[in-house]
Amino acid sequence: MPSPGPTYITPALVLRVSDFGESDRIVTLLTEHHGKVQALARGAKNSRRRFGAALGMFGCGEAVLRERRDLWLLQELHSHRGFLRLGQELGRFGHASYACELCQHLCPPHAPEPAVFQLLLALLDRLDRLPLSERPAVEPLRTFELRILSAVGLGLSLRSCATCGSEVAANAYVPFDVPRGGVHCPDTCFGGPTPTELGLIFSGLSGGLPEAVRVALIALSESSLQEPPTAISSSVLAACRDVLLAALRHHLGRDLRAVEFISKLNRSLLT
């Protein structure tokens, strides 16, 4: 019988919880020191002493984890703070769910991601602090997408050519290639005339990125979640969203469930 592995105590955020058998749960955690961890919480459906309400959606606290060869054991999760207001308004719930789903799918198992952990914590905290009468702005979510892509090594090249590294000068449209990771030199690296529309960027291929959209993406990527840029028009923000969704779709192979939820919510608010 293999000897038990070491025990770790680490700050953790709950990304996903699913039932397993009659009394257990499988929990996907984003931890500060061990990255994304999937762990078995034995007796979690019945034990409030070891887990309490911390295993709920957006649970945050100190996890006691026992390493095993396959599925780790979550022995305890003590809540340091909760994000109780995230479930009280659908807009912030959608943004928070999407951010957690992004972390779940972009972060590899057991690879330390301290920057991602702090980003997610900061976004959930910002959303939780909003007055309930206020819907969340989209700028922090765009910043979160750009920053998490960079943190996991999939960042978009927006200033320099993704192929040769040379600075790409401003123009009405600049070539943008999703599979190759960003903007390109129009005359040497792109391989054809610069398109004058976003076009197939939305399908995960290539097209022309309007300079206003590139400037907005750069501003969003270089801002903080606490102070995102606010002078971006709604049409440019919509284009930024579409570019980022195309990039994420390329890396993940599909759209996330929370994307559809947010889209349906936004459509319902317009009717």
C-alpha cells in the first residue's frame, strides 16, 4: 500500500464542485502555491466542521490538502472570507462564473499560478463590493481576460509583430492572426494585403484589426482591475470582446458555458 503523500496548507479559491457518490464531493481549487488542484472531499455533504459553507460557489479560504498520485484529498477548507453578494445579482454572478471557468480551463494542473490566483481574487473582490443596484462594467472583465492569457503564456502580441518581434506601426487596420498570437508586419510577415475589416478573426483565423480596437486592447492589458480605462466606446469594447473570445476559442477549442449565460442575460436586458 503506497505511503500517504505530504500535507499542504494553502490559500485556495473554489472553481468547481461536483457530487461524487452518496457523501463525497470532487472539488477543483485554484491554490496560491500549487496552482489548480482537483481533490476529493470525503464526507463533504455532511461535514460542516471541516468545510462549512466554504465549498459553495466562489468559496475562498485556507485548504488543507493531502497529496496523492492521482486525486488529492481535501481534508479541510476553512473560509477566510466569502463573496456572498456575487449570487445576489445576475450580472456579477455571470462575470464571476466566467472568470472561474477561465481559470479552470486555462490553468494546467499543479503548475503554480500566483499571478492568476491574485487576479481572480481581485476580480471577485471588486464584483462583490459593487452596490447591488449597479451592474458590473465590462472593462475589468476584458482586462482580466488579457491578463490571464499573459499569465499562462498565451498573451496577445499587440504592439510588436508576433512573428518577427518588430514594432507594428499604427494604421487604420493592422493585420491580426489568431493562431499566430497577435498583430503582424503588414508587408513582410502577414503574407498578403491587410484586410479592412475584422472578418475571420471571429472564426479564429485572421483579419484586419482596427487601430482603435488595438489601442483599446493595449490600454486594457496595461491597466489594473481596480482602475480600468473608462473612455472606450461601447462599439470598440464589443470588438475587443469578440477578438478575445476568438483567441480563447482557439486555445480552448470551444466557448465556455458562462459566455452563453452572459449573452442571454444581456439580450434579456435589451428587451
